[in-house]
Amino acid sequence: MKRLLLMTLAIAGLVQLAGAAYIPAKAELAQVLLERAWRDSASTVDKVRPWPWADTWPIARLQSFKHDVDLIVLEGMTGSTMAFGPGHMSASALPGNAGNSIIGAHRDTHFEFLQKLQIGDRLLVERIDGEEFWFRVAYVEVADSRQGQLPLELDGSWLTLVTCYPFDAINPGGPLRYVVTAERLPRERNAFSHAP
């Protein structure tokens, strides 16, 4: 009886470990498939789905050279999309266009790096059409999602990155969001090359 109990506990522990490793592994594998879809989309400027049954496609690449981050951004900010990568809120502006472009991702995978961003850090966004835009972080805040929504219409061109907060929460979800807002730099300031 004792042996059966120990065996059951060992199996339960292995199942928990496998479950914990599944989400980060899926996120990494998805980025490989998304990278291929990005290359194919960039060469045709068509919506290339990363796998046949996908209901999303790459629209941009988000990079932070300072934090060694290079992510493919998908269209649609749904749970199924964000399981594979950052998702662009369809109702918001495209990155680089006038208004506010909102991109969300999970705090424990793709947007874990947000906690390291500081005011003044620069981000590079390359759209599928080849346009590149530099953004500089202007605000970092924790917001309560029950207190309102992020603005879509803003003067200028903004990039807002959103994830759940706190980063080390045991239970996912909750009402708090970590919000990083960056303002697009003028074109002549975009010639920074890939400096952090």
C-alpha cells in the first residue's frame, strides 16, 4: 500500500512537471513556425498562416536589442493567438500608424521581458510590408483592467505592450495589467541602427 502511494505521488509529480514545461516549450516551438511564416509573408506580403489550421498570421516583428528579444507579432489578441506569441489588438492601429497600437502577450513567456524595460529604452517594430519604426518607452505602469480600457485614438503614433501582473503570480489572470507605452521616434531618429 505504501509503495502504491509513493508511486502515485511520483507519477502525479511528473505530470505536474510536464505540464509546467509544456507552455514555455509550446511558445518556443511556435516562434520557429512563426519565423517561417514571417519570411514567407514578407516575400509575398500576403497573410501566411504559420500552420494550416491557424486563425492568425504574422503582422510585425518586435525587437528589443537591449534585452535580446525578437518576437513575431500575430494578428488578433485572443487567448488562442497569445498561446503562440504576442497578439495585436485588431481594433487598434497598426504599429507605426497614427493612433495607439496595442499588443498583448503572456507574462510568463513572450512578455516576461517587459518587467526589465525602463523609460527611454528603444523598441524596433518591423511590419510585414517592410516598414520599420523605432519607439521609445515613455511610460510604465500597473493598471486595473476593471477601471477602464486602453485608449485607441491618440495623437501621434504609440505602441502599448500589455501583460498580466504581477509577473510572479502563482495563479494566472487577475485584474492587474503591466502596461508599457512607447512613442514613435521621428524618422530621422530611426537611423540609430540597432543600438539599445
